[in-house]
Amino acid sequence: MKYVQLGSSDLQVSECCLGTMTWGGKNSLEEGHEQIDYAQSKGVNFMDTAEMYAVPPTAKTYGATEEIIGHWVAKNPEKRKDWVIMTKMAGPGLKYVRNGAPITAEHVQEAIDNSLKRLQTDYIDVYQLHWPNRPSPFFNRHWPGKTDFSRTNFEEEEANMTGVLQELQKAMDAGKIRHWGLSNESAWGISAYSRLAKQNNIAEPISTQNEFSLINSHDWPFVIESCEYHNVAYLPWSPLGGGVLSGKYLNGVPKGSRWWKEDLRHGNFRNTPNVSSATSKYVDIAKKYELTGAQLANAWCQHHPWVTSTIIGASSMDQLKENLVAFEIELSKECLDEVNAVHRDYPVPY
């Protein structure tokens, strides 16, 4: 496993980040602990979670993933220092999380304190803002007309952002969090937060985690440029496109699977004919080079020099083991050429 610097911080993290969102939903406490132990044995030292997890999010499973991690930390206190743990503050829209309130200065300390209790730790390495309050082009809102940027009062938005930043700095000064970052953020948002932090003598964001994969690469080039300019680590989530790039949905979507429509908060927007066609071609390329679809997709994601660490997720140990192999793979030029040819034909397949 290789290790890289996390943005402008002094943290060294593995190129693979252990995603945890199924723990407390599809996965039990014991299964979550097994994944932590196995990932650590393979050199992973980076873990991501969120207060709203498990996924699909419900009032019943809210905070469950953090609690599972907290149980592991309590059982293994001597190993806490070996992990870089990230968690996230939920944005607006979930009625059972602060009555669906947006991210504001008023709620930052409460959210941090509650995550610390669930995680059973004295500090959070990277505390992230899960999604913006304002309309943003994520979760299938990237097509023209899907997001109305004119609805944003940018003066009010920046005033609220400044208040949130001030509370994050207080939490850093108190030792509750070491650094802070963003999630599902745009080029404007990354630049605005960085500028406002600098103006107010506040630590700047060190990372953003956004969806990025062979079926969702629209962060290139504008978000990536912003990350490079501000020294913000880029952390792709869902490198398998919600699981489809493994090839497991090519013959239909079985009931109870992650793509089953009842489990999807934003709807099954990735289930399109173009996604199926692209996936079929990627899986064929993977087989040609003696890889699985999941390994090809993960390795392609991580091979980009501007990707710091790729966030993987697994609902079984077999999936976790398969995914981790990808970080030992160097894709050949011939393989990359074939993958990129398909990618040009299906740049935005949903």
C-alpha cells in the first residue's frame, strides 16, 4: 500500500480509504470490525464515515456506522492513533437530523460533539461538510436546467459559510478536530471556502470527497483545477458507480441489492441503457487483462495523479478483498488506451 500527503495537512494516508456506509444497515457490528481489521492488515490507515450513515439513510440507522467504529475504537484504544478517521456533518433535507436544518454555525459544535461520542474518540482527524446548503450539480443534477444557480444569494451564502468556518476553527483550537474538509462540493464552493478561510485567518480545507468514476467524471477538469490550486486533496467516492462497474447488474437488478429502487434516496438514476453498454465494454476489457470489473474501475480511478485516495465500500469480505487488490495494480498503457476509448464514447452515460 502506498501513502500520500492529505492536501495541505501533515497527514499521510493510504491510497485506499475504507468506506463504511453499509455498516449498521447491510452489515453488522461484527462485520464492520472484521473489515477494519482486514483493511488495516493490508496497510489501509484511512477511514471515512458520516453522521447520517448507514445508507440508505433512515431515522433508525442514523449514527449507526459511527457507533460501530466507536465500538472498535473502544476495544482497540492503542490502535486509534494508527487511523486517520474522517466523518461528516449532514446538510439540509433529513428531517430526523436537526429537523432538516442546513449547515449553520449554530449546529456545528453539537454535531461534532455527537460524532465524538458515537466514535468514542477524543478527536476527529478530518471533519467534513457532507453537502452544500445551496443548489449544487451533484446526484444527477449535472445536466443543463437541473440546477438553478440563480436561486443562490451568494452574499448570504458566504456570510453563513464564514460563520461555519469560525465554529470549525473553535473546534480545532479545542482539539476536537484536527482538520476540516468538504464533500460533494463544486469548484466555486472549494474556492469560496478557501478564500473566506484565508481572509478570516482560519485553517483552509484540506480535502473534498466527490463522486468520480468511469460513469461519472464531470469533476474533470474544473473541480480538479480548483483542488490543485488550493492544495485540496481529491477523494473520489463511489469509484464503482454505485456498484454497477463490477458488472453485477448487467443481467438485471436483484431485489434487495444496493440498486434496488426502494433503497435509493435519490432514485436509480444510474440505471440507464448507456451505463449498461459502457459497463459491458469495461468488463470485457477487464477480463482481457485478467482483472475483475471492480478492480479495473478502482485502479483506473486511482491512477490519476490528482487523486489522493479512493474511497471504496464493500458489503462483504470477498468484495473488500477484491477491491483492495486494485491498489496493487499498475494498468498498462494498452489497457488504459482501451478504457479511455470507451470513456470517450460514454463520457456522461446518465
